[in-house]
Amino acid sequence: MNAFDDIKAVMDDLNNRRSVLAGQMREFQQLQGEIQALVERASHDPQARAKLEKLNQAFPEGIQNSQQAIMSKVTLLEENFKQLQEGFKTMGDSDKKNEEALPKPKRKQYKNYM
């Protein structure tokens, strides 16, 4: 396996991790929507109020702070993924150019005396 294959394998792994992160973000956004629905129903629905109270107990400093922290970390991760991917692409391109620039080995030809 050469360096180009190694870089490709790392990029594939990064893309898989990015896909997993995207799925988790969709789930997180869905949960945010469910929380918003609970907030809207809390004035007339005792079950919604009870769920919000449990949520407040789980996050005594407030869920907004946690949400903002998570979103800032996700943004940072996305930027890091992009930088890594660009770096690996650049390395892969330079590796290809180096392989193309190398002289081809000369083949010895044997004379046929028969």
C-alpha cells in the first residue's frame, strides 16, 4: 500500500465519521423540535410540563447553554473535517505528481541469438 492509498483510506474514514456526525445532528435537531413542541404545549398539557421539568432537572444550568456549546463544537468539528480533507487532497495530489515525475526504470533487452 502506498501513501496515496493510505491517504484515501483516511479520507474515506473521515467521510464516514462526517456522515455519522450528520446523522447525530439530524437527531439533535429533531430533539430540539420536540422540546419546542413541549414548550408550546406546556401551558395546557400537564404531561408536557412534567417532561420539561425533568429536562430542567437534567440541565440545571439551562438547556440553552448546552445547545449552544454543542452547536459551537459541531461547527468546529465541521471546519476541522474540511481542513483535514483539503490537506489530504493536497498531499494526494503532490504524491501523484511525484510518482509521475519519477523516471521510468529502463528495461534491459536481451538479444536473441537464435
